[in-house]
Amino acid sequence: MSISIKKRIMIEAKLKRNEPIVSVKFDDGIESCYHGIWLRDHCKCPNCKHSISKQRLIDTSKIPIDIKPESLTLNGNELRINWPDGHQSSFESIWLHHNSYNPNIIRNKKNYMLWGKDLINHLPTVSYADVMNEDGDGLKRWLNHIVFRNLY
Ligand SMILES: [Zn+2]
């Protein structure tokens, strides 16, 4: 089985006036909006995301909730963001298109759940025994919690 992902090109990227939101228009006509804090939190540079383990290296809670890019540079398949503290982030068009949440573009993302402060009271759990049981579906359930709640 192969999965075909259509490559998308960004034709415009701009900051929304008076809002910490980046608006990106793709060549399929869809315009997606991304909050500054979401973009800063998803930075993939080696200082923010471990190159081998892919573990996030920044503390999301330390990012100002109203962080707004200082400037944007668009180059077809890549959006570069300069942040007020001098940090730079880079995002590929295909990644932004696939992870668009406003609007939610990818139909098979219907099972995704946004998380917020209420998650702490409803943490998904799967027992260790269920995860380790090779005859059950514990591992699948555990991984689904991670993927569909964007906890990775
Ligand atoms: Zn970074």
C-alpha cells in the first residue's frame, strides 16, 4: 500500500493585523491560520527538537501565549519565521498543509482531538500489562492516544 501526498505550494504568507496569527494561502486556494505559539512550539530546528529522538527540547509553557513572528519569508515550499528573540523557525509547505487545524484540511484527521487544560483531568491511560500483551491491542491504543491527541 502506498500513500500519495500531493505537494502543496504556499503562494502567500502574512501576519494578521493585531493578532499573533500567521495566515498561509496554498495553491489549492485554501487559506490556513496558525497561531504564533503553535508555530513556535512546533519549531523543528536542532535546538527545539532532538534530531534523533524527535523529542521536543523546548518548554511550551515558557513560550509567551501572544508570541508573534517578527517577520516572515516565503520561498515556495518553505516558510521561514524570525521570532522577536532572534530565533528562526522553518516549515515546509507540505507539513503546514498536512497539519492545518484552521481549517482542518486532511479528512483522515477526523479522529484528532485538540488538547487543553482539561486534558490533565482526563489523561488517557493504557496499562503496562495491556501495552506489553502481544495478543491484545494495548500497544495500538497507547499509540493512538499519542497520535490522535498530538502528544508527541
Ligand atoms: Zn527552533
